[in-house]
Amino acid sequence: MSVGHYLLLSAALFAVGVVGVVTRRNSIIVYMCIELMLNAVNLTFIAFARQLGDMGGQIFTFMVMTVAAAEAAVGLAIIISVFRNRLSVDVDDVNLLKG
Amino acid sequence: MELLMFYGFGLLALFAGVAMILSRQPVTSALLMILNMFCLSALYALLDAHLIAVLQLLVYAGAIMVLVLFVIMLLNLREKKGIITKHQASLQVVGVAAFGFFVMTVVSRLNTAALPKSKAASAGFGTVEAVGRILFTDYVLPFEIASVLLLAAIVGAVMLAKSKV
């Protein structure tokens, strides 16, 4: 069981996340796709930690989870306040800064 | 056995990810995301990262996704127009597919043979005790900074979501 299998799976999951971020219009789905990409990178860290026998990779994953939790709180608060102003969470409707 | 479990959970995770971005209902998407996180947690356990596997379930599936589901149900969202953004949808799909192909090619060509051979994990690898020990010795500064980050996130979330300041 080599690390290559895990790297391929994590690359595939990351690509799925990118597809979601670029194509979907519901900002909550976009947010979940960002989480999917973070998870794919976490899988890479864990696979390399196992391969190299070094637990530093697991610490990195721990930190990524912390940042993701903070991001969840702030991101969803932003989505709620956008919804309060625009009655929509559609990313196409939030274009105030567009020239 | 390990290979079988890898393919089972890996394919299920991939299926859940693809179904998540294709689903029309946000609640279905969130539930598929939780399935994806369960599969990833199983893969972490397969890689001897026991603490991270449990944290994945507690933090991601337990806390973050419940918050997301709560917001989806609070806002009572429905897809009115199509699910895809209107700007050159086909171009986006083609570009992203090309990007995915590129990433997969690079990863599959990576010279993993240069890495040291994976040995059997040393006793206690990835347990709460072992990870906790290096978290509080070698990595104590990032750990403390994370606490400040979480405090800032709490204050920021309350400020943003409050209706009147």
C-alpha cells in the first residue's frame, strides 16, 4: 500500500472541490467545496506522515482543522448577513464590487 | 485487506464528493459532505492517525457540518434558477476538467519511489498520547496561536451575524 494511491485520491477530491467552487452558484455549496479541498490536502498530510513516520503532518492537519472551524463560523456569519441584505445567497447576486 | 478498505472508502468518498456538487438540494449536499467526511475519517484510521480520525468526526462531521445544516435550514434556501453560474458554464467545466487532468497526471508521475519505504508504524504512532506530547512540546507556539485565532473568529462571527451593533 503505497502513498501514491492516497495522493491520487486526494488529487481527485481536490479537483472535485475546484469544479464545485468554479461552477456552483449557491455560496453555501461553494463553501462546502472549499472544505472538501481542505480535506483533500489533509489526506495528503496524513498519508505523508504515515509514510515518513513523522507526526508533524498530523499536527498540520490539526491546525488546518482549527482554521477550518474558525472559517466556518466567520464564513457562515458572512453568508447570513449577505442573505439579510439581498435575500439570496447566490454568488451571481453579490456583485457590488464588480466594475 | 488494507487495499480493499482503501478502495471501498476512497471510491465512496469520491462518489459523495461528485454527488455533492451535482445535487440540487443544499441539504442533500450537506448530508453527502458528511458521508465524505466519514469516509475520510476511515482512511485516516487506516493510516494510523487515530486522534485525527476521531477529531475529523467530532470537528468536521459533528460541529462544522451541523452549523452548515443549521444555516441552510435557517435560510430555507431553494435553487430558483439553474445550479450552475451563468457566465460561460461550459468553458468553466472544460477548464476545470483540464485542471483536474493536469493535477492527476502530475501526481501519478510523482517519483514516489524516491521516498523511504513505508515501515510498520512505531508503537503508539498517531495516538492521543504521542500527538499530544509533540503538540505541547515541539509545536506549542502554533497551538497557542490557534487559540487566539479561535477567539478572533468567535468575536468576528458574533459581530457579523448580529443584526444591530
